[in-house]
Amino acid sequence: MSTKSDVDPTTLKLLVCPVTKAPLTQIGEELWCSASASAYPIVNGKPLLLSDSARTLSLEEVDRLRNRR
């Protein structure tokens, strides 16, 4: 089921981390990048891919993301 925070799967395949250019993975209401250990928020279905809006992932979150692949 799609929610307001879901990014369209086709769009998600085109998006990359603005810092590392690595692929992003949607986890809940954020797009995560394991390469930069950053999480970018999704607001009303639109990702905010600005470094000022990102938060740093914890080591546990980075491990969780890497284990998903």
C-alpha cells in the first residue's frame, strides 16, 4: 500500500545521494545512503536531498541498511 511518504519506485531508481552519488534506499519516511551514512527526509512524497536536511545514520542503521542488500 502506498502512503504520502512513499517515493515512486521508478523515481527512486533515478535518485542518488547528493554527496556520494550512491543509490538510495527508502526506509520508512527517509531515503538512506550507506556510503555517506546519511538519511534524507521524505515530505509529502518528495525527498529533500539537501545536506542541511540530512541526518547522520547511527552505526546500527548503516549495518541494517548494508544487510538489506
